[in-house]
Amino acid sequence: MAEFGQLKPSPRILLGPGPSDVHPRVLLAMANPLLGHLDPQFLEIMNETQELLRQTFRTSNRLTFPVSGTGSAGMETCVVNLIEPGDKMVVCVNGVFGQRMTDVAQRAGAAVTTIEQPWGEVFEPGQIRDVLRKVRPKVLGIVHAETSTGAWQPLEELGKLCHEFDALLLLDTVTSLAGVPVEIDSWAVDAVYSGTQKCLSCPPGLSPVSFSPRAVEAINRRKTKVQSWYLDMTMVQRYWGEERFYHHTAPISMVYALREALGLVHEEGLPARWSRHLRNYQALKAGLAAMGISYAASEGQQLPTLNAVRIPAGVDDATTRKRLLAEFGIEIGGGLGDFKGKVWRIGLMGYGSRPNNVLLFLAALEQCLLAQKAQIELGAGVAAANRAYA
Amino acid sequence: MAEFGQLKPSPRILLGPGPSDVHPRVLLAMANPLLGHLDPQFLEIMNETQELLRQTFRTSNRLTFPVSGTGSAGMETCVVNLIEPGDKMVVCVNGVFGQRMTDVAQRAGAAVTTIEQPWGEVFEPGQIRDVLRKVRPKVLGIVHAETSTGAWQPLEELGKLCHEFDALLLLDTVTSLAGVPVEIDSWAVDAVYSGTQKCLSCPPGLSPVSFSPRAVEAINRRKTKVQSWYLDMTMVQRYWGEERFYHHTAPISMVYALREALGLVHEEGLPARWSRHLRNYQALKAGLAAMGISYAASEGQQLPTLNAVRIPAGVDDATTRKRLLAEFGIEIGGGLGDFKGKVWRIGLMGYGSRPNNVLLFLAALEQCLLAQKAQIELGAGVAAANRAYA
């Protein structure tokens, strides 16, 4: 029988598409002993977590809480609660997560229409107006921050546009929440999900969701049961609401972690946090540009939180990423789907979005590229980043 | 804007139906910094966790791993992967969790037949043979340890019986795994799920599952997609299997916790662990009997892990549980459904199944009953427990 030793993960700097590095205070929060899931002290922690989540989503939606699963469970929660078999749904696809939403919606019995943009590009309001007019869907789903391409979808007008056509707007904010502005109420978003392991710098395992009163009405008008018992909002909300009616056992330690992570967001303040993410992205971008590395998404549509960049010609994807991990403990992500082998995905999210990480990553990348005899001007990356910070 | 202070949960002794007290080594495991979900070191931790889970389930099933959700997500995983719309399923209902399985199966489109036993009682092989013969279902679902009633279902013959009628046996081991014998291979169980927050003494948030080759074949023969994307074994197994193909981001910290919790099971050894649970149950039972408190389940069918006992006449449920929590930090559970206000549920699970907890609980309960002028012989409970330990 094999022997299992002490858990001793090597130190890492997680600059991939997630999980991102977790703040030490969040790690410590998880080491706290457990309360029961109906303990009055835990109910208070739930209330605080919900209030902090509302602040972070910039919403007053009552139905705002973390689903007991990762970001993809949040996506499924939104879809299966809003959709009944036969309902029409439009999904905007410009990367892996739009594709995933299409799959989830089809499994929920939706009649799905997709509109597409090339990977790395975003959707224009005109395109969305056209499809809304033509299809008249119950729900339109779109990704705010496409983790597979680094594209940053503008959203200001979309909620009103959807409501003009009596559609609900469903938004993926997995890689945007607490990294770039997310304004659920002023953008008139009806259903939104996120993940804890990106810009919240909390371990993966929960998915914050929020539903507008309009979405809650749609859920209350359902004629069929939600196909998932585990993700059924009509039941789960009785536990996260005033009744405190048992549904499933809440993941206590993860809720501790999320509350601490949201507390850190609250202490920093959202505007300061957004500026920090922007500043570190600008420095990284300047450094990469000086090394001849360009972004997959167009200028003005690049996420500060997830930098998808083209792998330079003659440089090997796997060799570089393995060396970054083995020699520097730095993790970055490879490409998914259409972008496999063609792009790297460099996350600067939450606690990970720091000048130290930007500078060290550029320096380490230079060493890796040098070993592969890439044509680069030595020191140019770090120098350019430092000029950007100056 | 409200201020959110330091997280400071009061010390608790969790003797309810779960979550149970988490071993300190498991709490510390969660404070480790994160690895990426495709980091070679994390893949090794996944392998170890799977190997430890197989040992704990006593199975050689390849498809054995923790689902990224709580026990109820494990139930839903088993059902939605085995069932296609229109498939026949029999569910054995003698408490809340059989009822829940019925609801989950109906949402998955199963044609469900239920057989029932009164709460606190178990099913006889004859009953099950009759329904198998009559219905010829694809799947028969049954609960090993009914957390709502404390009833302990015998299982030795059921796997063979199901296979005689070409049915798959689906088993709920949420409150039994690592507390009482669970023998997936020798009982010929085809699909099983459990929870981490009971006898594994790990926080809630993961659900260990295992599928026999026969169950895997049934999944591979499906004509329709699994209705849940998040819980689709045909996809998730590509991440937990050799391919390591990205599906959703694994809950890293919870996997650390589970590995440590399973390591503790491995160190203690299953037979020693089962004996320990039995011994502490016997002492608790002797103590409660001396205080005039009897079990909801029949003699010989009582779970050592979850003691559902009748609230003595004249004693108030809520008053007693509130006092136990406020004065002694002890949490026990109230009754669910038919048993609401009628029974207490006292968990002695994993790390929580200790003589200290038994003795302290009996002493504290005596004080609570005394305050309500219940007719008890002072000191009798603790004395009887100590005689049982002697």
C-alpha cells in the first residue's frame, strides 16, 4: 500500500488564467474551525458575505450569493433557472466560454441561436440588436471577459437593448469581477455569475451569482421544475434568504475564504482596485511590446486581468511554460481551442496584479526566450515596464 | 457602508448531522498556497487523492474521484449520468434523502417508482426483489445511512440482487463512508456518492463518487447528453483521468483538505476506525438509555455515526439545543420532515467520534434537562457511558 506523505506544494506565482494567487489572509481564514451551517454566527457570516458581494457586483439585488460550485456551476445555475425546455436563447460566441454557454443552454432544452465573432474580437450593439429583433429570445447570454482570448466586451448599452426586446441579459463576469468595472444595476444586467479564483484571489470552489427582480419574476413564473435540484434557485434562496431553510450543507470554509477575499476588496475600494489592474496591465504590455510580443485582442478591447498574447515565431510554447514553472515557479496558461499553441495567457488578477509579478515575469521570460535564441533586445522588457510605472 | 471585522468563529463541538469537526491537520492543509489545476504537483495530489478514495471505498473502480460540490451534487451526478429521459428507476424511501433522490431522478426525466418504509426502518431484500421483478428498472437507488433517521441499511445482498434483474445499484454513503464498513466492490455497488463533511472530517464542499465498470458502460451507451454540463462524467473523467483535459477549474484547497483527511483515515486504518465509531456509539447509547432517552431506529439498525433519538416528553427541542450551543458550544441537530420537533440527531463522526465528546455531551445534556425539570437520575448518563467504556 502506497505511503502518503506531508502535503508540501512548491511555492508558485500563479499568473495563468486561474486559479490566481490567494491572499495570505484568505488562506488563513480557511484554517478557522468550522461552525455549523445553521449556527447563528455562520448565518451572520452569510449575511456579511452577501452584503459584500452586492457591493462588489454594484447591485441591490436581494438574490445575490455564492453557488456551491466553481464558475461553471454558476453559469449552469443561471441558465437552468432562467430557461425552460423550448425557450429561445441567444448566445454570443467569441471564445471557449461562449461555446460552453451554448452547450449548457442546449442541455437545458433551450432553442439556441448563436452569433459569432472571431476569437479575440467583441460584439457591437448593432449585431446584438439585429439578433434580438430577429429571434426575440427569452435570454441573451454574453461573456464580459473572455478568458480564452483576453477580449473585453463593452456592456453599457446591452441591458437596455435586451429589455427593449423583452429579453433577459445573462452575463459572465468570471474574469472581470473585482478586476475591471462591473456595474450590474446601472448596466441593467438580469443574471450574472462569477468565480472566486480570478480577481477575488480566493481559491476555486464557489461561484457568486446575482439575479435582478426581473429575473426572479421569470424564475417564479416557471411552469416546470428547474432540471437541477442542486442548483435550483427556488430552493437554494430559502437557505440564503430569511427562512434559513436547509437545502444542502453550505461549504463553510470556502464561505470563510470568500468573505475574507471580499473584505480585502472592500478595504482597497473598487476604483483603486480597477486602477491597480489597469496600471499593471499597461506596464506588462509595454514590457511585452519591447520584446516584440503582441496581444491577441485588438487595441482598446484588451482585458487588464487576462493578457492573451501571441507566442513569438520560433519560440516553443511548452518548452517556455515548463521552464517558467520549473526554474521560476511562475505559471502562465497556454491557449485553448483555436488558440492552442498560438497564445499564452498571462493573468494579472487580484492579489497577483502587482508590479513585482510584472517585473519578475518579464525578466524570467527574457531568460527563457534567450535560451531559445529568440531575437530580443536584452533588458528592453523590464526597462519598458519600469518606464510605464514611472 | 458597513464595516466587516476579523473572522472569529467561536469554538464549537459539532455533534450534529454535519458538518462534523474537522481535524486540525485538515484545517492546516487548506492554508497551503495554491498550485495551478494543471500543475504536475497538483496532478500528483489528484492521483494520491483518488488512490486514497479507492482504498476508503474499498474499490478498484478507475472512475473514482471527488465531484466539485457537496454531497447533494454527488447524488445528482450519479443520477443524471446513469439516467436518460424515460429510463425506469426505483428509489427506496425511508427518510429525507430517499425523498431527495426521488426528486432528483424525476428532474432527470426518470420514470420513478418508489418503495417506502416508515422513518427509522430499513428495507428487506424480499421487498427489493419484488419491486425489481415488477418494475425492471435501469437503476435502483438506496441510502446506506439515512441522516434524517439514523437507520442503517444492510447491503450485502443488494448488488447481486440488482444484477440478477439487470439493474444498477446506486448507493448513498454520505453518513457512512469511513465511519462504518462500506465495501463497494464486494457488495457489487455500481455507483456511489458520499460527502466530505461527515465521517471524513473534512469541510463540506466535495462529494467523492465512484462508478463500477458496469456503470461506466451504461454511461458510454447513452444516446443523449448528460443534462448537466458541470456534472457530466463523460467530460469530467477526462480531467481526472490520464488525459488531464481541462473541464472546470478544480477546487484546489478542498482537494488538499480531502487528501489530508483521507490520509488520516489511511493512518488509522478502516477496521480501527469502524471499531472506534462503534465503541463511542455504544457508550453514548448506554448514557442516553440511563437518562431515559431511546433511539428512533430499531435495535440492530442504528447507525454508530448518526444517533437519532427521541426527545423526552416535557423537554423542549429548541430550548435544549440553544442552551447546548450557547453554554457549551455543542451543536446537535434537530429533526427533519416527519421528525421535526420529535428527535435530536447526534453525530459522532470521524474526528468527532471521541470519548471526550460523548462524556461532555452527556454531562451538558444532563444540565439542560435538569433546568427543564426533566425526571432524570443525576450522574446516571455519564456513569453508564463510563461503564460501557470500561
